[in-house]
Amino acid sequence: MDATDLAFAGLAGQADLVRRGEVTPRELVELQLERIERIDPLLNAVRVTFPERAFAEAEQAAARREAMARTSGNGAAARPLLGVPILIKDDVDVAGEATRYGSAASSDQPALADAEVVRRLRAAGAIVIGKTHTPELMQWPFTETAAYGITRNPWDLSRTPGGSSGGSGAAVAAGLAAAALATDGAGSIRIPAACCGLFGLKPQRGRVPEAPKHEPWLDLSTTGCVTRTVADTALWLDATADRDPGAPSYAHAAATPPRRPLKIAYTTRNPLLAPVAREPRAALEQTIALLRELGHTVERVDPPLDPVLPQVIARYLRGIAEDAAKLPHPERLESRTQGMVRMGRLLPDGFVRWAREREGATTVALSRVLADHDLLLTPALAALPLPIGRYDGRGALWTFNGVARFTPFTPGWNVTGQPAAAVPAGFTDGGLPLSVQLVGRTRDEATLLSLAGQLEAARPWSARRPTLAE
């Protein structure tokens, strides 16, 4: 296996190679750091790397691997990510490094401890090699900041990789790491996954611990990852997420096709009545045809999405305002962010309370379609990845209204908290990734992973790589 193939072997592939002794953790760290140094100047996906610490952890991983080999592999299940380098989005704490949130307003004080999800990743054997860029305060579906510059899409450098986990998406798509942590408050796992040709699952709210955060964005936000394959995401979840009692592993779900034909609803309707561009619509139609070929029933059903928009707006804007209030230098926020903060502060408290109190009723209303169907299928995005600089010089309200029409299919499922994923669905003639969204029943990542794995087997996507990543 050459170096590029190794970089694109994926989370499960790299872990297996380490386990079998075909590559060492140090070799993987060297490979990924070299690729970051060589390729990332074109992308600006990674804010900071930790080479000294990563090499020390690689030596520890190698020693653990040798100990496992001497005991016939005992302990492999406890450390399923042993020796694999990963990246962490820069809104999640890594001990010893400041958490920047894409902003010059953030603190220079290093985090005193790893966030719980990072602790779990390390306990599973993963090696944290760096942190990825995010838009300021994670508020946009593009990753362009005054403090840290523009992050670009490896498939087309003139386009955004999405946001707010844009750095994570660009890095994984370019083979700078096998996987990267991502967070999702209104689509921020699914949007960069869709822009970058990756699989991105927003888990059920509460699956992955948020500590030391408490109900980020008034409990809209959830933590997960972006990866090149469904199996890689399942492996990551097995290392970081809690499963319901008696439930099989996420890896088992991803590797097991549905045991019966599924009944799948689809819609192109969204709360903004935003039009869907030709290419995303074609990707949806082709996915519907493939699902039917696989034996599933697919029929149009439009969920009652009208109540979602005001609830998203209330929690999203107030969440941004609350995040800004925690920063030591709010005067350094970008002017557009200051506008968003003002809007969040001006929201009546009663409106915000109403938004939270309506969550249960909204979840029941939106879930009615899933009482009779196993999953809901939608476009992931309403348009192709945005051109870089589309909203340069625009104010808060203009930008907010514009990007909402780009991503109208993702935020509602943050209100309900149920699992939803961006699934690759081919490429445009110009080589840009296309994607669809699958929404699962509450607490049912298993069916979603199972169907996504079946789609991947029928329409493989991970072998294709951006030219600059070769």
C-alpha cells in the first residue's frame, strides 16, 4: 500500500493495519502530519497540530499493540482506534490547547482537561494530532473568518467545504486524517459532509456526552464525526457514544443490510419553501431509484414542517448570544457576528421559552411520518457548495436569510433531536459531491446506519479522491 492509499484507508482500515502490525502508529502520525504540512496550505483546514505529543502517544500506542500481540490480541475491543491519528474541531476542548471557536475574541487560556468525547477517543486508542477550523462561534455553513482566514473545499478550491465543521470536512476529504470530530447545531455535521463527499451522521441527542458543555445552543447541538465511510462513523460511535441497553454495536448495524424491505418516505418540501437546484434534485431522484432497485418502498410524504422555523431561530440566535457572552474579548467579534449576537439578545425570553416548551409537540408532529415509515429521505442541501466569499461584506440578517435557503433541510432535526445523516450520492459533471439526507426514528441510528451501508455497497463513493489529495 502506497502512502496515499494508506492515508485514505479510513478509520477502520488504519486501525486494522495497526492491529495486524502492518503499519506502526508512528508511521501513521508521520504520514498525516506530512500531508497536513504539504496539502493544508491550499485548504486551511487545520488550525494547529501537536506533533510532539502525537509522537509520544504513538510510542505508547505501539507499546500497547505489542502487549496485545503477546496476549493474542486481548484488549483490541477496548482500544478499537489504537494508533489512529484523528483531528478535533476547534469548539471542543483538548487539554493544553486553547479552544478558539474560530474567533479572535476567544481566550488564550489552554483547556485544563479534555472534553469527555476527546477523553473517550483517547481511551479507545486514538491519537489527537490537531484541531480544525470553524466559522466564528460555529454559526455559518461556510468556514471563513477574519481571525483564521478561508477554509476551502478540496474538490474545488473556489467553493466552501461547508460549516460549521468545515475544517473537519475538508481535512478528511483530503486525507489529512481518517476521521475528524464534528458538531451539529443546525446541520454542521451534515452540511460539510454533503459539501465534501463524506458520510456525516448527527447522532441522537444525548448519545455522545457534551461535557464540559451543558446543552449547547439550548440543546440543539450534538457531537459526532465526519468520515469517508459508514463503517468508519460506526466505529467512531462505538468508541464515543452510549448505546441503548441490549442494542448491537453501531459497527454491527452498519455492516448488516436491512433484514426486510424498508418503507421510506421522501420529500423536497422545507420550512422556507426554498427551491432545490437541479443537481441536488437529480441526486435525490437517483437515490430513490436505487432504493427501489434494492427492494425498498419509497413514496412521497411531506411532514408538517411549519412549526420548525421559529423554534430553530429562537434557540440558534439565543445560543450564539450566550456563547458570545462567555468570551473574554467580545469587542473582537466580527461585525457580522456582533449583529447576530444583538438579534439573539433582543429575542424576548418568553419566545425562547416557548421554543423550548414546544419541542415535544414538534417532535411528535414531525415523527408522524415515521410512524408509518422506517426513514425519511430529503436532499441534504438545496444547492451546490457555496462559492468562497459569497457573503463577504454582508451583514448578519442578509447572511442569515441567504444561508438558510442553502441548508433548509437540516435544522429541524436538531429541534427534535433524532438521528439524521448526509449520505454521498454521486458527483456533478464538474466533480462536486452530491448528497442526500436520511432521517431516522428517535433513538434509531441502527436502521439509518444499516441502510446507509447498503447504499454505500451498491453505490461506492470512498474510492474517489480530490485531485490535490493524490
